[in-house]
Amino acid sequence: MKALVLTKPGNLQIVEKEKPTPQQAEVLVKLKAAALNKRDQFIREGKYPNIQLDSILGSDGAGEVVEAGSSKEKKWVGKQVIINPNINWGDNDEVQSREYTILGMPTNGTFAEYVLVGADRLVEKPKHLSSEESAAFPLAGLTAYRACFHHGKISEGKNVLISGFGGGVAQFAFQFAKATGANVFVTSGSESKLEQALKMGASAAYNYKSKDWFKNSWQSKGGFDVVIDSAGGDQINDFIKVMKPSGRIVFYGATNGLPSSLDMYRMFWNQITLQGSTMGSDKEFIEMVKFVDKHKIKPIIGLVTPYENIVKALDEMAANRKTGKIVVKF
Ligand SMILES: NC(=O)c1ccc[n+]([C@@H]2O[C@H](COP(=O)([O-])OP(=O)(O)OC[C@H]3O[C@@H](n4cnc5c(N)ncnc54)[C@H](OP(=O)(O)O)[C@@H]3O)[C@@H](O)[C@H]2O)c1
């Protein structure tokens, strides 16, 4: 089978690998689509912990189960599925176990014609989604779901700010928050992405490249109950200024690095929480797919391209030109 591996930091290559055979409790999924995440790009650049050369990359995938390891898993054969990319989250919903990893290094991932996974990683694809749309959800959708609900406690009527609307996770956070009836505001560095967010029902949209963007956030009438962010950096202090008392800033990344200072005075006086978040538990993965099904949520997809173009597709993701997910189809 064809598979994308890291041959050395900076160099990805599609190579021929042997098609794996499922053992007990496992199934073989023939992929129909796989989606790209920042994680794949970080691995490509050698900027991810515990880089392991020759593993097949890719955390997100949707496809058809074609082989079962034993009679117990046979019921899955022929089903259209989405794959939960968590490996060893463990029993505690609050935090992942020490053995936790993510599909797609060190375990072989979804950027191949076939992937071997535990049958307990499968969820049936909601009927309103195509395979390409389903593949867009796992890692980014789960991250957004946990940030919005486990930590952000977003509900109807809350004022929520989603920063960097164009991001893969952010677009899901936006749609999940909207589905609950929250008032959802966005930031982006791109005017066309801001317009897109307004068309999709954002209450207001701010360009984070303008130094004083947060001064316009009076439209939130009293500030934000929740901010969902992945950029980090000095901007955290702008968020602190525009939070309602007892507001929560949930961050699941720090693309722009650490802040040079932190306005702890304003934080403690206004009882602000700064909360880190990761992907999510196995229970949340199942809840997330049910939520998507119930609200008939569809991902924003910036690009669908043939699998053979996957390295170019990663370049495209790194350039941040597209809003939403980039998907390859097999
Ligand atoms: N903790 C976890 O488990 C987990 C899971 C998934 C992702 N992450 C992390 O979260 C980050 C985003 O991941 P992703 O997959 O959503 O990446 P992505 O699709 O590449 O999105 C990155 C987005 O960041 C936004 N951005 C850049 N500078 C910004 C700024 N100053 N303020 C606000 N937004 C800014 C841009 O938004 P605009 O295009 O709108 O300007 C860009 O589209 C990465 O660091 C990733 O490693 C962590």
C-alpha cells in the first residue's frame, strides 16, 4: 500500500509499505479521506516531541472497515466509519494518561491506503456527512469540543470569542458554540475570513493584526464570558482586558509562543481563569460525533485534493491561506 512517512526531518515521502493484518480487537480500515493537522506539519519540521522516522503520519481519517481481527469485530466490516485518533487516553476524563499518544506517529496513521486501529476507535459516520467531510472532524473537532464544553462551559446566551477563525480547530469551536445558542464573536488576520465568519452568523469580527482590535469589542456588551484561543503570545493580555468578571480563557495551543508578561493583577481582581486544554477523552469523541449529527454540522473545507498531492497540501496548510480543513481523498 502507499503510505506517507517522514524519512528525515523536513522530508516526507510516499513509499510502498506492506498492508497490515488485523489481530484480535483490531480492524483494517480502507481510507476514503484523511485530513491534515498542524501536528503533521510540526512532525514534518522535526518540531514535535519524540520524532520517530518511518512511521506513517496522519491522525484524521474516514473510510470503510474491510477486515476484522476476530469474529468479535466482524460486525464492523462494510461499515463507513470515522476514527478516534486517541491512543490510551485512559479512564480519567479530566486528563490523559501517561501512556497517551495520538494516531500518526508513533502508531502508523491515516496518510496511507489502509490503517490498522482498535475496533474501539471506530464511530459510524453520520449520514449527513461525506467521507471527506467526516475526515475533517476527529482531531480538530475533538479539541474544539473539549475547549468549548469541558473547559469553556459554553451555553446559550454566553458571549464567546473564537480567535483565529481561519484555523482548523477554531472553525469547529465557532460552529459548536453557535449551535448552543451562544453569541459568537471572532478574530482573524484576514479580512475575507472575517467576512466569511459574519456570513456564518458571527455577532462581530475583529482583525487581530490591528493593534487595538480589542477596543472595538464593545459590541460584546460587557465583554466575553469565554475566549477560545490557540495563538498565545502577548495577545493573552488583550483577552484579559475584554473578559467579563469570572471569564475563562481556554487555550489549546501557543503558536505565537509565550507572552512576555502576564497581567496577573487584572486576572486575580476580575477572577479570570486561564485554562489549558488538549484533544479530549474517548467519551468526548463519541459525544462530539453525536453533537455534530444532532446539529447537522458540516466542516468548512478549504481544499480537497488527491492523496498524491499530500505534500503540497501540507505546504498549503502551513501558508494559512485557506479557511478550514485541508483534506486528501484516496
Ligand atoms: N492541544 C491540542 O490537543 C491541540 C489540538 C489541535 C491543535 N493544537 C494547536 O493549536 C494550534 C492551531 O491548530 P490548528 O490545527 O487549528 O491550526 P491551523 O488550522 O493551521 O490554524 C492556525 C490559525 O491560527 C490563527 N492565528 C495565527 N496568528 C494568530 C493570532 N495572532 N491570533 C489569533 N489567531 C492567530 C490563524 O487564523 P486566521 O487564519 O483566521 O488569521 C490560523 O488560521 C496549533 O498550535 C496546534 O498545534 C493543539
